[in-house]
Amino acid sequence: MKLLDYIVILTLSLLLFTAQALAISLDQAKAAGQVGETPSGYLESVSASPAADTVALIQDINSKRKAEYERIAQKNGTSLMAVEALAGKKAINNTPLGQFVKVGGSWEKK
């Protein structure tokens, strides 16, 4: 390999590592009050103008949740809305003190 190839590989590796290091985890986002649980069974940003990594996190987790809710609904012969509502209720009930949940359309800190 040529020197340029090594430099390109090294640069790409560093960029990948940096992106992963800067990405926020769900636990971190919840603890920081950036993300909260909703009765719909999905996450939402507590802030009206969330950071890009928070938006990406919410979208990623919500798409995975929806796929799982659809699987559960199909397996149990029930509606997606019923599974989402039950999941939302459980998520809110299991949210630790100090984190945000949406109740009646407003954010509340448990």
C-alpha cells in the first residue's frame, strides 16, 4: 500500500471513532432531560430545538420500537395502536425519578 492509502484509512478510522464517541446514548439523553417517554410508546425530544444527535437517536430508537410493536401486534392478533398504548403506559410507569414523561400533552419531570 502507498502512504496515501494509509493516510486515507487512518483518517476514515479517526472520523468513525470520533462520530461514535460523540453520539449520545439513550440513557445519557434521558438523564440529561433531552428525551422523554410518551403515551404513544415512542420517544420525543423534550426540547423544541433538539441537537442533531438527539434527533438521530430518537428516530433510530422509534423505528426499532415500531418494528417490534408491529411484530407483537401481528403475533397477538391485535392492533398496532393497542400495542403502542400499552408500551407507552409501561415506559412511563418504568421511567425513573428525575426523567421526563409526557402527560396530557405536557412534559413532566417524574
